[in-house]
Amino acid sequence: MNKPLILVVEDDAAIRNLITTTLRANEYRHLVAPTGETALLEAASHNPDIVLLDLGLPDLDGVEVIRRIRSWSNMPIIVISARSEDSDKIEALDAGADDYLVKPFSVEELLARLRVTQRRLAYMSTETMAANSVFVNGSLRVDYAGGCAYLDGEEIHLTPIEYKLLCLLSRNVGKVLTHTFLTQSIWGRSWSNDVASLRVFMATLRKKLEAKPDSPQYIQTHIGVGYRMLKVE
């Protein structure tokens, strides 16, 4: 089976060459784009499996590139940027990025992020995420059509908000969902800054899912950013 086709969006020639050399050495197919507009054209023309995106492009901000791609595609986007502030990460993730790697980065970490994304792609290709499907992750089972969830075969008694949070996380397994995304999805835009309420509901959901809340198996916290549902092998 062919490895994924990866679009490398990077204007710095030295970093671009490092990335493409790494991809070639590991037998990944790839395309390159030095600008945002070129990236959008390549993405639309070739429909790559994964996009590696720098934010500091000469013509368009990378966040704008993410937004435009997200208007028509769910292709995974891994940001590779020198911007290391939480606010930059949150803005990119809220716009639709799937992961965020800060420069300078190691080749090993880049390859690890690609493997994680590949696993998520493989999982999504075998699991239908439509509303009438059933999500299974380890001992957790979510019946979207039935509106209920089970752990070790026993129904979990969830409040409506806990169930909404579980559905959002499970439909985006492996992806970090920001506080803003979650609060707006649950309560609407006017509640987008109510992280305290989100933490309360997430804590009660975790108590019902996790045998050891201090060592979570299903829901991972990304401090200052949001939450991710882990894929249980």
C-alpha cells in the first residue's frame, strides 16, 4: 500500500529541504508549496492525504490557509511553526488544524506525528462516522443512533451535556478539540469563554469513563488548549 501523499507548505528553503529529504528517506510521496496560494492550488488539484503547514508564509497567514481548506476538505493538517505561544496554537487548532509542531523540531518527532495521523486516517477509513453509526474504542461503545453509550457492556448514565461532549470527542478521535470549539458547540458562541463550566462537565464525564481518573485512558487534557479522545489499542 502506498504511503500517504503529503503536501509540504514552507517558504524557508532550508526547512523545506529538511522535511522533503526526511519524507523521501521514509518513502513518503510529497508535493511542495512555498506560498499560501500555491498550497491552496496544490491541495485542490491533488487532494493530499496530509498537509504540513508553516504559518509564516509570504502571501497568506497559515491560519487563513487552514480556514480555506476547511471550507471544502477535512484533510489532516499538521502545523509546523516557530510560533510557540498557546494563543497561536489555539488559533490554529480552532481554525481546523489537527496537530501543532513547534520549530525547531526533531526529525523523529515529525515522523511520529505523521504516524499518529496515519493511524487516525486508517481508523476513519474503516469506521463510518455518520449519525447512525456505532463508535467503538476499547471497552467504550457509543451508539449515535440510539443516543446512548456503554462501558464494558453496561450503559453509562450520562447527562445531555456529558453525552454531547462524548459525541464531539469520539467523532474527532485523536484530534485536540479546543476549549472554544467545545464550549461553542455545546452552548453557543456567547458561552465561548466559559472554560470553568466545561471543566466541571468534563470532570463528571471522566468519572464515568475512567477507571483511574489520574491515569486517563480515554480523554487526555492539553493544558491551556483543550481535550483529546485517545484511540485505545
